[in-house]
Amino acid sequence: MEKLFKTGTLNDVDRQIAGVMEKYGFVVLRISIAIIFIWFGLLKPLGISPAEGLVRATVYWVDPDLFVPFLGWWEVAIGVTLLFRPLIRIAILLLFLQIPGTFLPLVLLPDVTFTHFPYGLTTEGQYIIKNLVIIGAALVIGGRVRHKGVKAKL
């Protein structure tokens, strides 16, 4: 299979596809993660987040009527700062301060997050575990913060 991509038409097509991915992938990743944070964050102060009950049950030592909207606006701030290249460092800092708390229900509410501990996840547990992808995306985004030669800047 590898030989097919070393010479000829497939090689040219492969180069073009990879070039487009390289040119736009970083920007698409950054904007996608920003949209997720802005969207999910706005649901909290609007009182329509499906995660609100989980947040209230997890952070029981803080007034949830204050904390849930605060968390929502924090997430919106992460998303907005991801949209502006000079603010990416702030976004990454805010994200890495926020993200550990998203895993708290796995420890504090295992009956809510697991069907069969430690591998069977409920919908809530799956919602939490997907944050591993966000951590990976944040590492990629943060790893590119010093790159000046990015072709598709936004």
C-alpha cells in the first residue's frame, strides 16, 4: 500500500490532500474547540445545559446558583480566546484550569458516571471522557502557539 503513495497520480493526490489538511487543519481544530466551549458554556447561564445537574451534584460545596453560570462564562471565555491567535495562551491556561474539574464526577459520582466500574460508562460518563479529545486538541493548539509560519491564519 505504501508503494502506491510514493510515485504517480496517487502520490500527487495524496500530497494535495495532505497540503490542504496541513494548511487548514489547525485553524479548523481551534475554531471547532472554540465553538464547543462557547456553545456549551452559554447553555449554563441560560439555564438550559444538560450538564447542569451533574455540575450541581459534583460541586456541592459551592452555591450552584453562582457556580454554574460562572463556569459557563469561564467556558465562553475559553472559546472566545481560542478564536483570536494572540489570546491562545490565555485560552490554554483557562482550559487547563477548568478541565480537571470536568473529571470530578468520575470520582465523586461513580454511580452516575459508570454502569459497570471501571469500564462501563453512562451517557454522563461518556460526556466526561470525551474531554480527553479536548485535552489532546489543547496540546496541539498550545504546541503551535509559537509557530509564525502558519499559512491559514485566523
